[in-house]
Amino acid sequence: MKSIACIVARTVSTRLPLKVLRDLSPKMSMIEFLIERLKTVNSIDSIYICTSSEPVDDILEDIATRNNVKIYRGSADQVTERLLAVGQIEKADNIIRITGDNPFTSIEYIDAQIAFLNKKNLDYVRLVNAPIGSTAEVIKYDALKRCHEQMDPNVSEYLMLFLFEPRNFKCGIIQVTKEDTSEYSFTVDTEDDLKRTKLVLDHLNHSNFREIKLSDLLDLYTNDRIRIPAKSFAAQGMVKMPYDKLISYEEFSEDMNRRKMESLKMNLNE
């Protein structure tokens, strides 16, 4: 079974301009940091940067060449078009969707996610009760095609909401922590997030950043003697949905819990 990792990334971002190109360490940008970590995953057959064909994203061609990974350039707005095109080029069985602003994606669980999806013939597998920005999404290519046909591709930035729907797809979830740690955030969307990520790396002082695991990060986040700013998000207010619809955080959380309950579950913390 062929599994292709797709880093979905663009250089256009409002709150943190050029965020995937910002350095996390000397001479290593966020997207390069993520690429190097993904190279250690045995089940990944090839890595792509999936970006747009717009001139503003030309610099990602240089990133791909310098880091010896492939690149696909397609629709600026339709994420599913890019993912499907890569799958077709590679004749992939599975697509692994990783967002370029999630440098601490939990790469150590990707092998287990792929194995779970293949063994149980699932369409979609993700981690649950884990921090925001920590899970890759493993998707069966045929399921991605069906999803693309059923949804409006112009709102495919919300792809998770369409695929992680056990009423339409065979979904699997993997729980990797004993406690619910979903209050924490690893994603980089603002200047404060970037400062937090650099501080985390300073504290970890890892000789090999490729080996940083979810457990390392959570040990740091839950250490009362170390102050990690902007490590949690406010579990309140309104959540933006497709077509600019807004729902309360409580409604969103209730719906996510329903999806978890209806999915096939694997527990790796027992």
C-alpha cells in the first residue's frame, strides 16, 4: 500500500505573513523542520509540498529542491484538488495530510495510523484528545475522491469536517494520551505562537529535533516550573464553519464528541 505525505502550505497568511518560511532554528524554516521530521517515518513513500500555482508561492519550489522532496502546484483555494492530483500522479493508496503550520505534528504515530487504516479498511484516521496541531490525517485515496465529489471544493480548507464524519465515511480514531490534552495548541498561526514554538525548542534542547515526540512536548507543557506562553486556547466563543457559519464552541465540541463515539477506536496509552 503506497502512502504519500502532502504538506499543505502557502506563503499567504494574514495573521503571520510568510509563516511557513519563518525560522524555527538557525537556517531552518518551519516547513523544512517539518519535512526533515517526516523523512523519518518508515511508512511514507514520498513527501510533497502541496501549494498553489500563484507566483507568490514560487519560493516553495526552491524549498522542495533544497530538501529533496517533490512539489505539486495547483488550485489556490481547492485543497482537495491538490491532494487528489498528487494521489493520481503517485498512484497512491493513502494520502497523509499535514498542515505546513504544524511543525510538531506527531510523526511517531503516523505508522500506526496507516497500519490501522489499512488493517481495518478505513477511510480516515486521526489522533483524538491530543493538542491542536499534533495530528496528521491519514486518508484513503478513494475516500478522498468521493469526498471531493460530494462537497463544494471551494470550502475544502474545512476538509476535516467532511471526512471525519462516521455517517459518511469509515472513520478511525487513535487515543495516545491518558488525559484529554486538546486544550493545548502546537499550531503556529500568530507571532505569539511562533515565539512559543521557539521557546519550546530552546527548553527541549534536543540534540536531534527529528526525535521530538508528543510526550516530550506534553511533559514541558504540564511542567508547573516552566512558563510556556500561549500554550492553551480559549475553549469558548464561536467557531467558524464552512460558508462563514458560526456555531458556539459548546456545539462544536458536542458534535466532535459524537463523531468520536461513532468511530472505530484504537487506544495506544493502555
